[in-house]
Amino acid sequence: MVFSFSKLLALATLISAAQAFSGDATYYLPNGGYGACGQKLQNSDHVVALSSAQYNNGANCGRHIKVNYNGKSVTAKVADLCPGCASGSVDLAESAFKVLAPLDKGRIRVTWNYV
């Protein structure tokens, strides 16, 4: 069976989109600074910083993830790197975290996947 590069790339994208991750979610305030993906980030933006493993040297910049917690979910754009996050954990902008839980929770266990 022969596959073209574009078909293999499409298949790899589907597989990575279907892969579910789990870990801790925390929050931060971008305060108008630049994320590791090179864009200026505001506190009101639904953006996320990924661990080094999932950030993959910026290969996932601009992708979106869906984060799930206790029956709630939020979609956020990959815009930053969280070098202190364990693999599978995410650091959400405050606005995205508040969709899932009150800020006084600080750290919650979540599942997430690329969408």
C-alpha cells in the first residue's frame, strides 16, 4: 500500500486530535505580554501555555485545545510555553480557567485534546 505524504500528514493530524491528555490546569495573567508563540496576549484571551512535551518546540502554536473539568469545557488557543508544567498539564489564561472553576481553586485536574 502506497501513501502520499499529504495523506500521512492528514492521518497524523487526526490521530493527534483524537489523543486525550490529562494533567493539572493552573492559570496565569498574560498582561499584554508576548507568548512563546510570538503573539501579544491579553488577560481576556482564551489562550493556553503547554508543557514542553506538548508545545513541541512551537509546532503546536496556533492550534486549539478543548479542556474539560467537572462537566464544563473551554476551548483555548495554544499561544505560550509552560516550562514548569508536567507533561499533560496546562496553564490557562485566567479568563479560560474561570470558565471551568473559580480562581480560588488554583489547580484542577483536567482532561484535554486538540480540536
